[in-house]
Amino acid sequence: MKPNQVRSYPCREAYGLVFVFPGDPDKADMVTFPDLPGASDPHYKTRYLDRRVNCHWSFMHENLMDMNHQFLHRRLMGGIKTIFLGARKGENWIEADYTFKRSSGSQPLGEKFMLGKRPDATPEDRDLMTIRTEYPYQTLRFWTAGSENPALDLWNVYIPLDKAQKSNHTYGLMMIRRPSIPGLINVLWPFIVWFTNGIFAEDRRICELEQAAYDRQGADQNHEIFPAIRDLRKVIVNNGHPIEL
């Protein structure tokens, strides 16, 4: 191959990943780089996520942002009531807050081990989950009631695999806060992996069914009414760039 047929791109290695900037090289330093302090924090153990999902990447953003779909995980999590607390938004970002109440069943071991020992909390304290899309990345953080630091800190990016963008590769870091007893996280880790693998498998199925419905209908026929998802779609449309076929 001739030298003038080889293209180079600005690259940066961080958090065990290699980030490639495929745009204008002169703008590479102008783009906000992910700040993930938990990835190097010894108080957290990190699991790397690396999976293919056969759907458009925007379905992945919507699936994580909309916690109202938790009833679809009832086989693994029991009955969970999702309570939407509100949302905030900007030009290239949106974040939504949720809390939860268990309506039936018991807390599964994987979830219990992942969230760790709960601190003493006042009656006014409650669990808090904040999900944020800051294009093109997405994060989820979960604080148990009365906690200062998140028990779970998740970061995801969804990379389209072809011009049609009907499949994506998800890369992520799932940071779990370590228990106070040294080494205990390694004993609990197989349960955490089993539990999260089950959740991820169900989410993949949900998103791939949405893609299949879109393909059959030839368009998005959903009448979305949830404000957070409507605003999320605006962020994606206003900041995303279609790939020319």
C-alpha cells in the first residue's frame, strides 16, 4: 500500500482503552475527553464491558436513560417501582434522576453484593440513580441512601459497526465500590458478573427487538411521551452526524 493511501488519526490511551478521533485532527484537542476518576480509584473494582448489539446506537442510549423499563427485568430483580425525580439538560447533554421502591420479591444476591452495605440513613434519605448522556458518551451512577460516594459508576460508549448503523459495539467501564473488608470484592465478583450479565442480556434483547420493529415498519412508529426521552432524542439529533451511504 502506498504511503498516501494510509490515513492516520489522533489517538489517546486511557482507562485501558484506545480512543481514536476520526474527525478533523485540528479539533481533536477541542473535544471534551471522558473524565473517569473511578477507573483509577483503589476504592473501586472495574469490569470492562465489550459486546456487540444488533441495533442502532441510539436505542442503547434510550434503553439506559429510561428506567421505566425495569419491570422487564423482574425475573432477575423482582418487582421494582421506578420513581422519576426530574431531569436537566443542555446543548449536548441531558441527565435524569430516579429512585426506586421494591414492590414485590426480594433483592437478588448479585444486586445486594454490587450495591454493598448500606450506611445509616435518615428517613428523608433515599437511593438515587443519575443517568447522563453527554454526547456521545453515557454514564449511570447509583448512590444508596445516605452514601457520599456512588456504589456503582458506569460509563458506556456505543460505536456503530457499519454505515447502515443497525449494529453497534458497546465498550464500557463498570466500577463497583469495594467493601471495607480487603479482598471481599473478589469473592463476591462472580455473583456480580452473573447478575449483570443477565441484565445486559435482557437489555440486548429489548434493543434488538426495537431495531427489528423499526426495520419492519420502515420508520419509528412509537409515540414517545416521556419528557426525558424526548429531550434525549433532541440531543442525539442535534449533535449526531449521519454516515453517508
